[in-house]
Amino acid sequence: MQDDALWRMTATAQAAAVRGGQVSAAELTDSHLARIEEVNPRVNAVTQLWADRAREEAARLDRGRAAGEEPGPLAGVPFTVKESTPVEGVPTTFGAERFRDLVARADAPPVARLRAAGAIPVGHSNIPTMILAGMHTRSELFGDTVNPWDPARTPGGSSGGDAVAVATGMAPLGLGNDSGGSVRVPAQFCGVAGLKPTTGRFPADHRVLGPDDPGLASQLLVTDGPLARSVADLRLAYEVLAGTDPRDPRAVPVPAYGERLPGPLQVAVVTDPGGHGVHPSVRQAVDRAADALRDAGYELREVPDVPRLDEALEVYGRVTVTEFAPSWPVVRTLLGPGGDRYIAAAMEETPPATAGELTALTGAWLGIRRSWAEFLDAYPLLLGPVFTEPPVEPGLESRDRAGRERVGSGMRLCTATSFVGVPGVAVPTGLVDGLPSGVQIVGRAFREDLCLEAAQAIEDRLGVLTPLDPRP
């Protein structure tokens, strides 16, 4: 097997080759490190490269396998880790100068789970500064990450570094997180697949900057999620990441696969959530995905809209601003020149809630979740857009109020589904004018398996877009 072909393989094939002895973990690691050396200077996705550590871990895995040890379902598979997620012994910088030396004492739970399965972290990946500077992946410490399809378009964010690394073959898996589209939007913009799990499906520990846990909104909205070039690789990562951990009492011991539902499975189709407009290319992507699902035996039904979309967006904004307001005067000083513009605009437009108002908002939150549960009881799956436009220009959301509103509207279905805590899988549907297009499959709580199965049906019929060499 030629070394230059190793990085092109899926994570599933890489792990099988290492387990079967056709390839060593060391060879697989070196192939990806060479790819990073070749490609990363052009896209700036990998921020901290751990070449020596990765080689040591690969050698240790190879020795264990030679001694008869089980190497794990992700044996030797390299992965990147978002710059905000701790990896033991290296800084968790959040892309901010202030945290350049914030060395992690332990792996975050999802990193630990991937490592225990045999995967090897090769580097941190770029994010918007503090995950707050906007949708575009640009950080104070590391600069801009480039969309490999078109440098004039953003790769999305905040898990943009992982999406670009996966799309260009620097790693077959990326570990991002999502609280309103941060895995799914860069997946669409870069032509890869991404999973936002149900709240409570994957264990996490967000005590990164100190000993205290974050507030309720951060606890319930932020979910770690993998990015990959194929749905099968997402499924493999999902099986490893699902479970419980004593560091996270929120994680629920629900089986990774639920009972088989009687078919044909009904899929609700919403092309223009909320009726706020959708680009023709996105409408085409939803139509192509619907045709693929119909061909696979699903029963498609167009519905007027998803439940209480505008109300969900309003409550999401009020709750998050209220939680964030007390720390904003300090946080904005950490974002670097111009990095505060995106959140500052939100703070100006959305006043924090009073205690009484916040109580009412949490009640509305539960009511919206109930409405979605009833909707998904009727339709086990929902097909809709990830972002209602093709990839936009870098920094549009921070340019002015119109740009911010346009981006916020574009990701509205991502925001709403994060708010209600249900799973979603982003999957590509092809190229339009040289740029990747895609959709998301949303499902009932803890039925990621149904989402992945439907996404696989779409991928089987419409194909995989990456890896690719960055385009000038």
C-alpha cells in the first residue's frame, strides 16, 4: 500500500488496515503528518501540531498490537481537536493571546474516549477567537482559516479548522462542538459530514478556564460532535463517543441504537424554515436529498414549517445574552482587535432578562422542546437546510448589522435544533458553481442512528466530495 494513499482512506478503512496488520499506526501517522506539512500552510487549519507525540502514540499502539493487545475500533486513526477542547499537556488557547499558555491537565472526555478507542490526536484546529468572534474561523493567535474550495468564501465556524483539516485529508476525523451550527455549518461549507448529537448523548466537561461550571444555557446548548468525510466514519466516531462519564452527570446511558421503527419511515421536508427565504441552490440541495431518500424507500412529506421557529430564536437569544452579560466587560477585552464586534452587536440588540423574565423564558424553552417532541413523534426525521445560502464571504457577520442578521437567518434551523437539543447530521449533496452544498437530517432525541442511516442513504446516491487539494 503506497504511503501517499493512506491519508486518502476513510477512517473506517484506516482502522481496519491497522487492526489487520496491512499498515502500521506509525505509517498512517507519518502519511498524515506529511499531508499536513504540504497543505496546512495554504489553509491554516491546524494550529498546534503534535508530530512527536503522535509518533510516540502510534509506536506504542504498534507495540501493543504486536504483543496481542486489542488496538481498538479507531486503531491508529489521526484526529484534530478544536482549539477550545482540552488535550492533556498542551495549551487550550481558545485562539486568544491571553490563553497561549493555558496547558490542559487532562483530556476532555470526548478526547479521552477517542484515544481509548485507539485514535491519535495530531493537532489542535483553528476557531474564531474564544468561539465568540463570529462564524468565520479567524483567531487572534492564529489568523484566518481558508476554505479549500474558494479562498473568497468562509469555511464557517466555529469548528472551521476541523472541517478544513478533514476536507483536505490532513485528518480523517475532527472533534468539534456545536451550540447552534458550529459543526454543521462548516461541514456544509467545506463539503464534509458532521454530527451534532442529542444533548446528553456525549459526555463533556466545560470547566476549561477554571473550576466553576458554566451556566444553564452553556450546559444545555453546547455539544461535542465529530466531522468526517463519510457518514460511515461519523457512525464509527459516534459509537465511540456515546456513553457516560463521571465528569458529566448530564450524560445519559441510552443505547446508541434504538428500536427499529415500522416503515416506510416518514420524513418531514422543510426547505425554507420560518419562511425567511432560501437560496435556489439550497432549495435544489434539499430537493436532491429528498429524491435520494425517496429512492431509498423513505416516505417524504412537505410540511408548512417546523414548530415555533421564530419564538425559539428569540428565546435562545434572550437566554444566552442574559447568561453572558455579567462577564462581557471582561470577555470583550480578550477577543483582540475587532473580535468583539459580533457579540457586541448582539448585546446591543438584545437586552438581558430580569430574574422574572428569565424564569418565564426557561418555561418557554420547555414548551418549545415539547412542541418539537410532538412534531418528531409524527415525523421521526426532518430534512432541511444547514445554512440557507451558499458559503458567504469571510467575516460577513461582523461587518454590520445587515451582515449579522443575514448570517443569523442563514443558520436558523441549526440554532433552533440546538435549542431543543435534538440530533442533526449534515451531509453533502454535491457541488453548485464549484462550491459544496448540503442538507441536514434532524431526528428525535437520542435517535442519532436514524439520522445517520438517512444521511448514509443520501451519501450512497449523491457521493462523497472530499478529500481535495486546496484551490487557489
